[in-house]
Amino acid sequence: MSSRIHPTSPSRTGRPRSPGANAAILEATRAALVELGWSKLTMGDVASRAGVAKTTLYRRWAHKNELVVDAVAVLFDELELPDLGSLAADIEGVVLQFAALLDRPETKTALMAVVAESTRDEALRRRIRSAIVDRQKRLVVLGRERAQARGELPYEEDPEQAAGNADLIFDVIAGAVVHRALVSAEPVDAAWAHSFTLLLVSGLGATPPAGRT
């Protein structure tokens, strides 16, 4: 939770960075996004809302894009995977947590803004991946380890295959929830989470083509 990534910068003398100031800045960024939108948000506006000098922001974040990604990332770091006793229950639990997070105005606005902007900015895409996507794959890894310990899933001997499977599982879960909540604007409620989990855990039940497993 404390592993948020900040842009590297030369070492500076003087007063050390304040975690409290960082939290205030990120909260002010999310509030500004909800009120102003991406295009009207400025570093100066965030600094004013957070009660810090604009130079304080630029010492931590070189650009607005980086600041907004970190403001979103800290929200996703709130996601947890409590042990609910089975793989299916764990998946349903995290799906409902994720949906509740996406339903918050600051998350919805910030996430859609950075994703839209990233279509024109390769560096921003990389930052989204490292600060949000890669960090949240921890939930997939933890859930799989628990399911393996319970005997619900087999252990994977090939680390490369295990990593690839984790990527795929994350993409399926995150993609489905984001599309349902933000694109289709349909509810992600307990009934939907249950149906989605059954499909994910059991698969479609189709027989693979000859030569494929």
C-alpha cells in the first residue's frame, strides 16, 4: 500500500517530503477532476486546493498526467482480498469491492480521464500499467495461491506460464467489471458477480478443438 511510484528526481537538501502533504495533494487532485474535468485541471488549481506551493507539486510530479495516475493508483491500493474460504467466494468478494470503488465519482472520473488521455500518450500508458495494473495483479497471485493451498487449483510448475495465466485472469476480471460498470453502465451487484464467477471458474464447458488443450 505504501509502494506508490513517484518520478525520480535528483536528491535535494532541505525539509523532507511529507506523507501528509502527498495525501492532501492526491485528494485535491481527485476533487479537482470531479469538479473541473481533465481538460480544465491544472497543477496550480491542485496546489491551491491542497494548500501547498506549486513548486511542491513539481518537485514530486513533473506533469499533470503523472499526478493524476498516482491519485488514481492510491485508490486501487485500497482493494483487498479477504479469505472467504473458497476461490469462488474470494472472486465474488473482490469483484464487488472493485465495482464499489468504480462507483465512487472520484475513481470513475479519474480512471476514465487517464485512460482516454493514454490513447495519445505512450509514457502515460506505461505509467498506468506500472502504478495501477501491475500492482493490482497481487490480488490474482494471492487468490491463486490460496486456491492452490485449498486444493481447488493445481500448482503450476512453469513460472512463465504462471505469470502469463495471472495476466490473463486479471485482464478477464478487470476488463469485465470495468466494461460492465463504466461502459455499459449496468449494475455490478451480487447476482451479476455470482454469475460472472461461475462462468470464470467453470468455463464455457465447450470441448477444445482437436490438438488443443
